[in-house]
Amino acid sequence: MKICVLGTGSWGTALAQVLADNQQEVIMWGIDPCEVKDIEVNHHNTKFFETEINHDIHASTDLSVVANADVVLAAVPTIALEEVLTKASQHLTKPAIIINVAKGFHPVTHERLSVVISKIVPQEKCKAIVSLIGPSHAEEVILRLMTSVNAVSDNEEAAKTIQHLFSNQYFRVYRNSDVIGAEIGVAIKNVMAIASGILEGSGQGDNARAGLMTRGLAEMTRYGVALGGKQETYLGLDGVGDLIVTCTSRHSRNFMAGYQIGLDQGAKKFWEENKKTVEGVFACKVVYEEAKKRNISMPITNEVYAVLYEGKAPLDAMRDLMARDLKAE
Ligand SMILES: NC(=O)C1=CN([C@@H]2O[C@H](COP(=O)(O)OP(=O)(O)OC[C@H]3O[C@@H](n4cnc5c(N)ncnc54)[C@H](O)[C@@H]3O)[C@@H](O)[C@H]2O)C=CC1
Ligand SMILES: O=C(CO)COP(=O)(O)O
């Protein structure tokens, strides 16, 4: 199989290495010449990792490398997905399986990302769309530490192909056909991870975090089921699994953003200084607006929204969660 990875960031690089370790032909495309040169020439991606990467991974800034790919793996942040896939699909010469690994929603239309992709990539160039999502920090995958994710698709055959393409001794891929539930789960857990970080940065303890994660799972499930997802998905890798790793790990940029916001007692500095990919801040806005429209109760999301977009003090937001009407839940 020829696989083209779009995006030379941390997740694209870690997944490219899984594929190269599995003896697949993998070429990365990146917009950033420094990342591309580092991968192609130095076999490193120093911006994100200290470790050397598999020498069989190639990288280029020329998007025509996507041309005859069997599989295209989109590994760019949500806000760049539309632009990158629109340009890439112009170069495709045959139908490919499109894999998405971004976690979020379209910032304007609020659509799930597989829906966005189905509208961008012309039907004759798209064999199937698969999301490869689950609890997986790039910093650990690049070190070949054990990781499990789901290949999520309504196309069973394509999900199986991707499952076998990626699975190896340290990377295990399951399958899930609940596209709606899974895509929503991995997007909302980033909002919960910001809240978890806020608690940590505000000096709260393990009890608070366990409470937040449990109620966060209830909130994710309520929202996902209301939009057509399956309840059982939230007990799997794209629900509680991804929630646990993101709400507890210092590798998580969402958790660390919340942590810093908690320490700073406000989000102002985060907005002024952040340069990292923190998907939860965008997902929070989408979920807040959609839940309001659909009358879905989302207390944690509402408080994270108030901190991020209305200048509310983080500890006040968390205290207000504790002080909610006891009859509400
Ligand atoms: N890093 C991780 O551990 C994981 C990340 N993800 C998801 O993967 C997606 C990608 O994130 P990361 O690789 O972590 O981000 P990153 O911040 O490590 O890298 C982002 C990459 O996208 C590129 N990029 C940004 N804007 C672009 C544009 N307009 N056109 C072309 N390239 C552009 C950057 O140059 C960089 O190479 C996110 O949605 C994230 O939630 C999912 C699971 C794990
Ligand atoms: O999605 C992830 C882990 O599953 C990565 O989390 P962050 O984007 O918060 O770093």
C-alpha cells in the first residue's frame, strides 16, 4: 500500500512511524519546510520529539506526492482540514481510503469531520472514510509504547483494511461502526480535559478530577446520544478511554491549557500566547452553541465556555458547578 500522510506534526509523524514499522510505503506532506527537512534529512521531528524516527519515512512539501496513494491520512488540526483536503484531492489520481485523525468539528458549519470530508473529496476519488481515533498521545506512540484505538467507519471492509494496516505489537486497532457517537466522543473529551486541567491548576485534587470525569462522561453521552450516537460507544475507546487519557495526562495539550488557565486564574494569557493545537477550545464553542439550540444540558461545557469566551474566573466556574441546583441532575 502507498500511504500519504498529510501533516508533519506530532500525530502525523507518530502514525507514519507505525506504518513504516509495518513495512508500508509512507510519504508525508507538510506545509512547514523545517518539519519536512527534519524528517527527510535528519530522521527527526525535533519540534515535537527528541527521539530518532524510522528512516523509511519520507517527507515533502510538494502536495503532488499524494497522487497515486491508496490511503490518505489527514493529520492536520481541525481548522486546516478543509483547506488541506481540498487541495490534496485535486492531486488524487485514483480512489483512496481517506483516514481522519483530527478530533473536533467544522468551526463554522459545526459538522462532524467525516461529513466535512465527504463533501470535500469527490466521490470518484474517495473509496471510504475512516476515523482512526482513541486514547493515544503521539509522545508515547513515537516511543512505541502500547496504544489502542478504533478504526471508525460505516464501511466495514475499509475499517478492516485500516485495522490490519496499522495493527502491530504496540499499536492495536479495534473497529467501531458508530461514526456519530465516536466522532462526537473524541471531540467533547477535549473540553472535559480543559476542565480537568483547570481543576488541577486551581489546586483541586483527585476527588474533584474523578467527579469531573464521571460527570463529563455523562455529559458526553447525553450530547452524543441526542445527536444519534450509541450509548455503548461512550464506554469504549472513543468515550471513557479517550476521556481518561486526556483528563489525566500531562502530554495532553487540552489538559495543560486548562492547567495554565487555572494557574493564571483566567484565559486571557492563553489566548494571547498559545501556539499549540488545543482542539477543545474550538469544540467547546461548537458544543455550547449546538447544545443551547437543542436544549441539551451541558453544565461543564457551559462553564468551560464561560472561562474561555466570557472572562469568567476558572475557580468560580468550577465552584458554580458544585453549587448547581441539586434537583438539576
Ligand atoms: N498529538 C496527538 O497526540 C494526537 C492528536 N490528535 C489530533 O490530530 C490532529 C492534528 O494534531 P497534531 O498532529 O497533534 O498537531 P501538531 O500541532 O502536532 O501539528 C500540526 C501540524 O499541522 C500543520 N498545519 C497546521 N496548519 C496547517 C495548514 N493550514 N495547512 C497545512 N498544514 C498545517 C502544522 O505545520 C503541523 O505539522 C488534531 O486534531 C489532534 O486533536 C489525535 C490524537 C492524538
Ligand atoms: O487526543 C489526544 C489523546 O487521545 C491528544 O490530546 P491533546 O490534543 O489534548 O494533546
